[in-house]
Amino acid sequence: MGASEERVLGGRVDGPGGSAVTQLAQLLGRADAEFDVIGHRLVHGGSSHIAPERITAVLLRDLKKLAALDPEHLPPALRIVAALRRAFPGRPDFACFDTAFHHGMPDEASRFALPRKYFRAGIRRYGFHGLSFSFLMEELARLAGRPAARGKVLLAHLGGGASLAAVRGGKPIDTTMGFMPSGGLMMATRCGDLDPGVILRLWESGLSRAALSRLVNQESGLLGVSGRSADLRVVQARARRDPACDLAIRMLGYSALKHAGAMAAALGGLDTLVFSGGIGEHSPAIRARIARGLGFAGVAIDPARNRRNAPVISRPGSRITVRVIATDEERMIARAGVRLFS
């Protein structure tokens, strides 16, 4: 898509907001890069922000009120917004929301089985990784045509953070992440879904809110089970001689398979399965585990294609097409900026 699209500069900056912005400003200065607008990926937009928006004082006030919905991501992101506004005064800016993709999911998928007053207070299943899923749907339409993108599609964004999205007729009908990005699949450092009783028991044992947040977001998942690393490559390298690493890999694959089966059931079958994200794009072993488990639904992959991370890894003639697509959230932000400011 977009013959005029060109990535002219790329890189990664680390550190707290101010430090990251300083690095970014230096990077842009060294590259003599010119830019007209600044785009931000914001994880949470709540129930109201369902499309990219120009950043205004009104929007910022609203997002600050929403910060309690995602204290891990939204407050730091808003600090980045403020810091970039100081570093590049006068540049217009806009926000893209990861939750926006899932807006419009049916009530039975988006609501928790809690009294109605909690739903009205904003406690619902929002879903995340929306920029990635939006890009994957656009790429699927480009690669396979609009009919394929309007079929029964299961999107698997598997990386440090991981979630699945079920899309039917071009519309999202369910996803694995819920109220916060810590839910759903087992991930690199996040535990995924937990019995509410576990949280209550941990609370009663004396863990503070901050300690609970660290536990479920930063100390669990692949890291917590393996006791070694949050990096799947490191855990895989030790799996044959370390039972904890072997268990961590089996749990990771099983978690993804179990949720994929649920999404396939919600869809009423599958036409297309798309793997993306760092693990989805580069781990033949995890893809194979999931595909084998979904064999009952008609998923069949070609081992040689899978090993080389081919764009299409399903067997020739397979009823269900299985694709590997490299996601590009930054490109989606750029496209949104063009639409907003053209």
C-alpha cells in the first residue's frame, strides 16, 4: 500500500521520558530530518476515543482522567507527549489508540459478568495491540484481496506482549486481552489470565498494589516460570537441560493454543490465520505447536515453509491459509497522520 510511503529514519531510544526525548531530538538533528507532525501510539483510549485524534488540551484532560485504567502505560506516554511538545513547540501532534480497533465488539464479548454499574464506570474488555491488528488487516487485504480480509480471520500478535483478535466480516468480534494488557495469553513477563481468587489471596498475603502490579506485569510469564529470562530464544536454548525452561515453553504454547481455539470457536471456524510480532514472525517452533493443536479445525502447515518463516506457511491446497506477516505499527501511525493533516 501507499507507493509514496517511505521510511526515511528509524531507531530506538530508551530511558525515562525526558531522556528518551533528548535522544530523539539528537537523532533527528544528526539526520537533518524534516517532519511536519508528531504521532503517538497510546495504549488506552477508553470507550470514547475510537479513532486517531489531534492532541488538544481537551483530549489531554480526558486522557489524564483515563490514566487509572492503565497506570502502567498511559501516564508515561502522556509524559512523552508533554516532553515532545516542549522539545518541538509549534509542531501539531496526534494520538492513535491501541484500544480503538476493538471498539464495536459485541456486548457478550466486551462485558464482564459483573453488575451493570461497573460497566458504566468503564470496567470492560477493551483489547489492545490495535495498531498491529489494523496493519495486519490492511496487509491481508493487499496480499490476498478484500474477500479474504472479510472472511473468518484469526490474528496472532505474539511478542513480548501477546494477544489474539478474532475478525469476521472485517469487524472485530473478540480478543484475548481485556481490561488491561496483563490479561489473556501468557507473555514474556506478564502472567495472562488469573483466577480472581489468586489476586485476592496475594492481596491477603500482604502484597501492596505496586507489588501486585510488578508481579503480574514484570515478574511473571516466561520469565517467572523459567526463572531465567523473558527472551524466548534464551529459554529455548536451555530447555533441553533445564526442566523449568522446558515447562515455560510448553505453557507459553499451550496458553496461545487454548485461546486460539476459543477464538476459532467464536468465529465459527477459520479461513485465515496470521502470525505476527517478534515470536509470531520468528519462532517456527511456537507456530508449529499452535498449528498442530488447531489441526482439528483444519489448520495444516508445511514444515519447510514454516522453518524458513515463509510468507505463507500453510500446506498447498489447505483450506485454511496460514500467513506470517511482519507488523508495522509505525506505518499505521504515519498513515493516520496523513489522513488527519492532509
